[in-house]
Amino acid sequence: MHSCTKEFSWIGLPWACKKRRKHYQAYKRNGFQISLKDKHVVAYLEDLYEDSRGNKMVVVCWFHKIDEVGIALPHSFSDREVFFSLYL
């Protein structure tokens, strides 16, 4: 891992582009990992704020693909549809 702090760390070896930026495959923050090409690709950003301790916070609602919903749905759906998650 590279560029670690208590709550944020890059995962994987970096690679540099023509703009001399270091790119990574994933990052982990507070135990939650986000990787390139994860299935969760659509989200609604509800709020950005700092709490009373100065922690930077984000509230996100995810949308899921049909194979991630986990319930039986009518046959009239498109495989390109996404579904709103009640989990924040």
C-alpha cells in the first residue's frame, strides 16, 4: 500500500500517465474499498459535510444492476436498468 493515512490508503502498485499522475487500482477508506470496474457504478450524492470534529463526510445512495437486487422482478425489465438502494 502507498500514501497511507489513518483513514485513507491506496491499494496496488501505482502507474504514471503522460501527465505524471500516479494512478491506482483501488483505495480503502475506513474499511470500505472502492476498486476500478466495481459493479456499483451509479450513485446519487446526497450530502457533503464536515461533522463537529472536522471529519469530511459523504452520504451516497447506490443504484444496483438487476443481478444485484436479490429479489424476483417482473420479466419486463431491461438489462440496462438500475435500481435505487435503500441502503446508505
